[in-house]
Amino acid sequence: MILTVTLNTALDVTYEVDGLRPHCSHRVRTVRGRAGGKGVNVARVLTALGHSTQVTGLVGGPTGELVRADLAASGLADRLHQVAGDTRRTVTVVAGDVGDATVFNEPGPRVGEREWAEFLAHYRESVRGAQAVVLSGSVPPGVPVTCYHDLIRVAAARGVPTVLDTSGAPLLAALPAHPDLVKPNAAELSEVTRVANTGQAAERLREAGAGAVVASLGPDGLLAVTGQGRWRAVPGEHLLGNPTGAGDACVAALAAALAQAHDVSSVDWPRALTEAVAVSAAAVAAPLAGEYDDAVRERLLATVHVDGTSLS
């Protein structure tokens, strides 16, 4: 079982419009609403790839009830922890046939000290039996900036490897706890390290405590900087569509590889990166975050180019 943690769960609302123009009214072609937040999206992709998952994190209020109802309808195992505040909504506006996406993210409910302490106790029980833990997304107001640091240490004490996908201060605070794999994008790397070169920035995160860093380069693929070597994985083609779920699909593939290897030093990186690039590109071809087009994934698996140097 792979446990995904979404501290800032959401009801994701997606609008499809013909075009997006400032200061104008828009006629919405299609409206979709579903449980979201990065860890929930990761769990959806993992489930579609055939892996057992459980979803935990924080949820509350009337919007939280809608999130839980959708998880149940989707067949995702719900181990979310209840808080008093109302779960946030996110709105994604997908414009035109090329799928340009504009995203509005609410901050989330304020979480009290007692609620956070209660969640930590809940998490300690949830992590039992997990093959890997995925820690994804933003942090709601009131949750300490050291939250991911604390969650990584709990998992490490039980011998469970962790994948971290967050940014800014929570990412920096988590590194001394030694997450096994960190998955930022190039902009997030540059922000936290103030280093423009993506490879050098990834090395900075490893020096600060990350076991491996896999940086997303958008449509140009992935760069992996690990204790076993450095690799670049590039898709065989660029796809148009909705890119909002591509990063979560990538995390799902990497988490599956880590869970199978049991240890970050044993990951077959060329194979894992090939799968991650194919799945994330196939997610662009799907209408909603948390989904991917399996026919596209199968086609791309044979076209991903991986180049790099192994230290073994």
C-alpha cells in the first residue's frame, strides 16, 4: 500500500471555455467537480496503474463532505482526518482546444494546534504497513512550516521511504529530515536555492538532505540527480492539453518505483524515469488532474529517451 498525504485537500472545479479574456463574461462549456489536492491526484493515478493506495490528510466542513463523497464514489480508501474549517476549492479554467489552463487556488482552512497534534497521531497509525508515503502540496494556514519534516521523520522511524512534492519554506524545512525523493519543478528549485542552473540547484537539495531529486522540466521531461548518478529523460513528442495533473502523475510513477525498490539507492532510475515521463505526458492528454490516457502512455513508453551517467 502507498499512503498519500494531502494536508490541503480541495474540491477541484474545472471550467472549459472557448477562450479566456480579462474583463469579459465567459460562457462555460463544461463544469467538472471532484476531490482533489496533489496527494489525491497521485492516489488516483497510482490506483489506475494498479497499486493499492490510501488517502490521508485534512478535510472539513460542507466542502469536505463533497470531497469524501467523491473519494467513496471513486473507490479511493479514505483515511482523511476531520478538522473544523471548511475544505478549500480550486478553480481551473481550461481555455480553447489547446488546453491552456489558468488556476485559482484558495488558501485552505485554518488548522489549530490541537487539530494538528491530533492529525499527527492519526498519521502515525496510518503509516503502518505502507510501502511508501507521498507528501504533496501546499500547507493550510495554522499548520507549522516544519510539518513535512515531522511527517518524514515518523515514516523514517518505521522504515518507510518518502516522496516529497512541495515548495518554498515547507520544502526547505523538510530537507534535514532526509526525504528519500524530492520532486520539484525547475522554478521551485530556483526559488528555494537561488541557483538558476537546474542540475546545480538539485545538487544543493541533495547536500541539504534529499536522497534523490527529480526535477520536472515541463514538456522537456525530467532531470534526476541521485546518489547513483544523473539522468535526463525526454519525451518523444510534445502533447497539447491540460497540464495541471502532469506533475502529480509523475510523482505517482516515482512513488511506485520507490515502493517496489524499498530503498532509494535501489531504484532502477532509467526505467522509473521512462515511466514517469510517459505517465506525466499522458496526463496532459486527459481532461482532469488525476487521470491519464493509457493509450498515450503505452505509445510514449517506447519513445522516451533517457541519457545519463551511473555511478555504479
